[in-house]
Amino acid sequence: MDLLPILPKVLSVQVIEDAHPELAAALGAPPSRRTLGLVTCDQDDSLYAALDEGTKAADVEVVYARSLYAGAAHASGPLSGEVLGVIAGADPDVVREGLKGVLRALRDDCRFYGCGPGHAVALFPHVIPSLGTYLSAQSGLRPGDSMAYLIAPPVESQVGLDAALKAADVRLVKHFGPPTETNFGGGWLTGPQAACEAAARAFAQAVATVAARPVRGV
């Protein structure tokens, strides 16, 4: 299986040291956490996974994280990308540590891959060995649980999820039916770390197979 890493691009990182209470509340930050760290990136799922890592790097919480419609290729401006994430903390030093954790994860671990002819099909076969507070809350799992975070284009994602669920002792905790804001699909699976890794491999192999043979079975 030939997968080409597609490295995420961080487009903007900003810190608001004492956000106006009305803005902080609108973004979901509690009164005790009015320092905000804002990040935009050209890969939404990579940033979501990296934001979860930020919650393990410092005492911060993810208060806002949304994909932008149609994806990075149709961004509203040069700093927009396809996602905005916001973390909140009690003071600027804590938020900066959280942001360092986010950026480190984007640099070292969280990324899409290209497969198929010309590596034109992008997929996210990502395994999180130990969840932080953000994705555990979003998924209904516990901090420390393992997750296979599996995303691909519409048909590829559904064929891939089927393969992943059949390949290992995992269960589907959240399904993303296409179209999402960026017109992809996928799901979150959980189980033992080794099972999540096996599921991610099966997902990637199935996506690559669809990419190589788009019409089959008829």
C-alpha cells in the first residue's frame, strides 16, 4: 500500500490574553478561562486530533472547533484553511503551552495521506492511543481510551469503515455520513490500541483499493 504523507499547514496562531467576556462566552469559554488560543489549518481532522493533544499538554479545554464549508481549496481567505480551533485557559502561559502541544502534534503525527493513482485520494487513518479531554467528550469515551479516527471521501470512507469494523475487535462510536462540511465521511472507532491500529490499516487498504479500482463488483 503506497501512502504519501500530506503535511498539514498551520495558517494562523493567535492568543487573546484577556478576551472580552461576551466574546469568551459566545465561543464557549467559562469565566475562569478567558485567555484564548486560536489556530487555523488546511486540514480539519488533523487539527481536531491535534487539539486533543493540546489538552494533554496543558490545562486547557477546546471551546470551539468547526470545519469551514467546502474545504481548504475554497477558503474564504489566505489564513482561513478549512478549520478554526480555539482553546481556553486561565492565563497566557498555560494557553501557549497548549498551543505548543497542538503545533507539535500537527508537525509530528496528525496528517492526511494520499493514495491511488497520482496519490489523488486523501485519507486520515489516524490512531490516538490515549484520548485527551476534547475527543473523549466528543465521542462519549473516557480520557485514556484508544480511538481509530478514520476519514476519507464519500464512497471510500464507507467501504473503508466496513473493512475496519470487520478487521478488528472495535466498535463504531460516531459515524460521519457524507457530506460533511468538507464533503468527506468516516467515523470514530474504539477498542484496544492494537485493534484500533489493525482497523486503521484495514481502512487505509480498503480506501486504496477503491481508489485503484473505482468500479467493481458489477
